[in-house]
Amino acid sequence: MLVRRPLRDQYATWGVEELLQSYPGLAIRPHAADGLLVAGEFFFFARRRRVEITDSYSIEIVVPDGFPQLLPQVKEVGGRIPADFHHYPDGTLCLGSPIRLYLLIGRYANLSDFARRCLLPYLFGYSYREKYGRLPFGELEHGHAGIMSDLRNLLAVDDDVQVLRLLDLAGTPRMKANRQRCPCDSGQRVGRCHHMLLNELRGRLSGAACRQLHHLLYENEFRTKREFLAQPWRPLGRSQRMSQRVRTGGPPSVTS
């Protein structure tokens, strides 16, 4: 397929050649809309603990022009994965909560990173489920509840109000945020508590993305600002120092 020079430069930035070398069953296909369509057989060998799985799936990956700020959309087109197994209404695969996917690939990811860290664990999980009748990883609820549950785990806090306050701080300039009381009830300033985790979020998602995510979740969780501010704000307690970084739970070791 002949590719125009500006597209070649964009494909180089995205790591298209690396993706096609890593997964030779895939190829660039004609695509009417903006972005890039990669389709074909996705062959993989993956190992988790003592379980090894070799498998393949017929897939289509639509890469938007805004990648990696916008995530690719993936469809399994071989009819093997049923629609009730972690699909969105439009038929694309629900590879995980968006926040976790962004944390896994980071701001400067290429398509090989996306395939290895986001797509492969999903396909490995379904192959494992076919073979053993259960998933090898944990399973989130769908929709908003699943996203909030994942964020509580990633941010190591107990409730949704704390999640939203931490996201708000992640979208705040670092020095200003570090002087605020930490929402996790540790009794510390952010600079002595959750600052490493918030820096990780800023580094991988950018402060603007944290603000956008906060806004979207806030609108879904609370009808008004007054309702949000009315949530219980616990008094200061004993120091419970934050010693955890973002827990992204990497993929199984793989050989394509």
C-alpha cells in the first residue's frame, strides 16, 4: 500500500512498522474515515505464572488521528468473542477502564505498546476463560461504577469523593496542590503523602487530561457542586503515609 509522505511521518511516530513486525498477521487496510485501519490475524504467545497460551484472533484496530491522546478502537471480527463479554454498544472491545489504559501506555506510547499492554491481556484473558472457565485477572463492573472502582484501587483510597478530590489536585499546578490537605485522610499535606502518585498521573496523562477526567466523573457522580461539597469530609486522623505508586498491574509476559 502506497503511503503519502505526511502519513509516513505520522505512521513512524505511531510505530506502525514496529506493530506490523511484531504481529505479522496484521496489515494496513483502506479506511474511509480519518485515522488508520489495521486488520488481520493477531497471533500471540503469552504466559502468566505457569499457564502458557498460544492463540490468534481476527481483529480490526482503528487508530484515531489523536493517538495516543485518543485510544484506538478494536473489534474482534471473527465472531469468536460473544457480544456480552466486555463489549461497548458499538461492538468495540472494552479493554479496561480508560484511566487504566492511559496509565498503561503513557502519553508517548506507540501502537506496539498499546497492543502489548492493552489488547493482548484482553485476548489472553478470553482464551484463558475458554480453557479454564474463569478469568485470570479481576473483573470490573461496567460503565461509571467500574471506572470509579478502578480509580479507587489505582489511587489507594476508599470512596468516590476522595477519588474526585485527588483528580482535581492532579489537574492543579504542583506547588499549589502540594500545599493542600491530602484527601486520603492521612493528616498530611499532599506534598508529604500522595504527591508521588499525583506526579505519576500528571506525567502519564497531563494535568489537562486529569481535569477533563475529573469533570466527566464529577458530572456523572453529582448533580450539583453543592451536593459534592456536602459529602462528609472526615477530620484529621493519625498519619497513614502513602507508600504506594500507581498500581497498573502489567500484562502477562508475551512473545508475539
